[in-house]
Amino acid sequence: MLMPKNQARPRWWVRQFLNPFYHKKGKSAVFRGKSRLDVLPFNPFSVGSNAVIEDYAVVNNGMGPVHIGSDTFIGLFDVVIGPATIGNKVIIAQHVVISGLNHGYENVHVPIKDQPCTTAEIVIEDNCWIGANAVITAGVRIGKHAVVAAGSVVTKDVPAYSVVGGNPAKVLKQFNLSTGQWEKAPKLWQAESV
């Protein structure tokens, strides 16, 4: 009853009459007119104060909770599928996919769309910048003040205060607290990490 058959979008009456009582919207948070909030009352959804969800972005909590922090920006055409927690003061550029779910495919006798999904929470800590066209896969944690270069595919955790890039993403730079400088990552570290 909450959503039409074979659709992930909630019915109009759910969006208008149920969701405002179940979900939390911080002061001065902005949902642009053409953003799509496919959020349902059976999983948590919250947006902090002064957050912005731009036009054509899609946020879906059908498979798990979605929490978006204060002063965070979700860019044009972004997709956020829970379970996902995005911290405060995060910048997410255009066309980014953050998906906490994976479709099952193991049984070759059953269409992939009919196989069970698995989920693993994505966590993006405070003050991160996710570049345009990046993909963040299920179960990844991106540490505080990390940068994900445009077009990267992040399949493993990203250390705090680092810059990652590529497919799969590798650590390119990391902030050295003792020198106060951004430094290139050692080649050994690039090969073994992220």
C-alpha cells in the first residue's frame, strides 16, 4: 500500500501525510523542486539544517536508513540509496552514485531482478568532497576531510585527510599532521590501500 507495485517511489499520500511525521528535516534545509525523495516511513530519513538536495537528485531509503548532515550539499543528478550516513559540511558534486545495496546474481536460473539484495552501510564523514561522476559502493567508509577525485570508483575504505582517485580508487595524497603538508602517498601504500 505504501508504494505502487514494482516501483521504489512512495505513493503521493505517503509523501504528503506520513513522511512529515516520520522523518526529520533540519532548519533551512532545502529540497529543490525537481529533487526526488523516494523515502518511506519504515526506514529512517533525516536531513540536517542548511543542507541542500539539488534538482534531479534521488534519495531512497527503501533498503536502509539515509542520514544527511548539516550544511551538506547533494548535487545535480546524484543518487543516494541507503543505508547511508553522510556527515556535516560534505560537498557531493554532480552525477555521483552512493549505493548501499547490491543485487544478488548468484543463481543463474533466477533473473537478477528477482534475487535478494544485500546491503552494507556507506559512511561519509564530515568535511569530505566527492567529485563529479564518482561511484561509492556498499560498505565503504570515507574518512573525515577526504577528497574523492572526479570519476573515481571507491570500493574500499578511504583514510581521513587523504585524496583518492581512479578505478578502483587508490590513495594519491595524504595530509601529514607533523609537517602540515599534503604529501604524495608512497607507491607501496597506493598498491595496498583503497
